[in-house]
Amino acid sequence: MFPKYKYMVLLSHYPKHLTVHYKMIIMKKLILTISIVIILTLSNGYSQTRSITFSEKPWVEIQAIARQENKLIFLDAYAVWCGPCKWMSANIFTNDTVADYYNRTFICAKMDMEKGEGIALAKKYEVRAYPTLLFINSDGDMVHKKVGAARKIKDYIDLGITAQDADNCFSAVIKKYQAGNNDPAFIFTYLRSLQDAYLPVSEPLKKYISTQKSDDLIIRTNWNIIYNFSNDMASPEFIYLVKNQKEFERRYTTDSVLGKISDVYSSELNKVIRSKPFSASKWGDLLETIKQSGFSGSDKIILDAQLSLYYSRKDTVSFLNQAVRDVNPVYWNDYSRLNNIAWQVFSITGDRNILEKTAEWAKRSTELKNEPFNNDTYATILFRLGKKEEAIRAEKKAIESAHRMKLPSKKYEDALTRMESVK
């Protein structure tokens, strides 16, 4: 079956090679964060009994309290329908470490941004997504901003530390950019700050790239910028990346370079698939551009896209025909794609000849990489084909693989029990 992935809010990521100045900043923040987390955790013990205390006073009074106590305001800007907002309230704001740090350090408030005072505040602080975490001074100026519900306690402590850092909070980074700071490491920080605040990065990225010589696009700091922020396949930096794919792979990693190029192309193709009305001419032009790009993974990207198009249109006949024809030559050495297409085809057809083909794909996937999920796929297909003993052996391999990888195995054990119970 398909492996299960947890999709989470993108967390902060720093490039591997920064200037000494930025390395020192990051190290100091890391040491301070770890110290705070350790101290608060030791003092709290293991039970979680405290929560952030949010003021329910009018906004003008909250500002007055912040002025009197010389503290920043932490504002949880939420909407009642927002799932991540509810998760954060239940799991983060009730954590002792977070509660103690925020109650001690900030004047805390939370507000529904779609009613009452929240409507005007949402407009003032450009709240476009939820949850938005705002740090505001007593004069009402926004100092720091972060959109999304991170999963780790440390991220919230780190967020608070950054908000109080006069040199590296969001407003300080904006001022440095406006003052003309064009250092590559700083530009990475600036673009990340915009992204964290749910603000567009395309224009400042375009402006920065225009200041770089073509041959400088391959240096580490610019690769970090391209990898994290460049998503336009017509942009000069992306075209340069594709043209110089092998050199980027030599300097960095093949997986990261192939993954980046694949993601950009796939995103463009998916936009056309979702567009209404669907444009066959635009689709054809895009496929041809990718074919002619010289990208070594173009055959996989194109087959992925064609299958996705047929699947989205519920064109089962075309989907199955293309899969049977092209999977072997294109996916044969890709264990993940082989497993996924085997399961997908298995799920939509009962044709024995095609099921035999899916069994071939699933078996090949397990030969390339012995994982619980692809062994389970292989076992399930074999069982459908009436090959009970082979299916049981494959399911046992799924269980063994899960144990070896220290992953949950109950669903594979349950599947094995069902197979063995059939006479």
C-alpha cells in the first residue's frame, strides 16, 4: 500500500553555509533556546497543568498594559473554523514550557479576526491566513510575524526569542532589506521571513537574481535560495539550474537537484490539470518544453502528469493503457513509483492480465528496496490473484521489515491473519 506521510507546516530552515556573522547569530539563538527549554522542562516535571493566560480586555487596554510592563504583545490571530488554530490551542498553548515562557515574557491575547475588533486588526496587520502569530509593541507596531502551527515546542520558544531580537525580528529584517542589504545569506533570511509571514517572495527574488552573474547562481548560498524559493520554470535561475543540472548535482546532491526540478515541473503541470477549462494546447506546449529541456528526469515527470490527467478525468481506459505501456521502461528503477502505480492500478481494475502486471511492478519495488508498504502491496495483489502462499510469504516480509525499521506492524499482522484464515 501507499506509505503514510504526515504533512506539517514548513518550519525554519537555514542554509548550510552562511557568513560567520549569521552563523554566530544562529548559534547564540540555539544555545538560548535550548537553555530555556531545559530550565523550564526541569522545573515543570512531567505533568502539563498550565496554559497561556490570554487577556480578554479591549485592544487599547492591552496596549496600555504592554506599555506599563514594557513588554511586547503576543497576539494569536485565529478564525473559529481554522483546524490548525484549534490544534495549537489544545496542544501548544497548554504546554507548561510554552505557557510559562509566554506568560512571563509577553502580554498575551487571542482574537477572532473575523468579528469585533479582530476585523480591523486583521486589516492593519495584513492577516491573510490562519493561524497568524503576531508580536506587537505597545505603540501598535508589528514587530514579528509567523503564519502556521509548528509542531515542536522548541519552535515556539525560538519564535518568542526572535520576536525580542531587535536585530533579527521581522521588522528589523524588513528595514535591513529596505536599506539595501543584498548579501546572499541575508537575502535568504529575508525571503524566509516573508515566507513565514505568508507574504509573496517572487518580486524580491526576481530583483535579487537580477543582481547576480549567471555563473554565481551555482554558489552554495544562491543554490539555497533557488532550492527554497524559486518556483517559476520560466525564471532565469531555474533555466540555469536545468541547463547546469549535472554540475549542481556534483556540488550538492543528486536527490536535492532532481527533486527541485521535478517539483517545479510537476507543479506547473498540475496547475494545467486543475485549470478550468482545460487547455489542450497549453498542456501540449508544456509537455514539449519539458521534453526539450534536457532534464534527465523528464520522462518520469511526463508519465506522472499523463497518468494524473487521466486519473483526474476518470478516464480509466487511457490510464490503464498508458500504465501498461510505459511503466516498465520509465519507472523500472524507481521503487516508490512502482509501488504507487501498482497499488493505484490494482485499486481500479479486476482484469487478471493487468493485475499480473501490477504484481510484477510490486515485486520489482521490493527487490529495489525492502520496505513494509511495498511488501504489503505485493502480498495484497498476490492474494487477489489467488496466490495465497506467495501472498502470505510477502506479508510476512512486510512484518519483518516493519520490525527491522521499528515501525508499527499491526495492520500487516492483521492482513496476514485474514489471509491465513481463508480456506
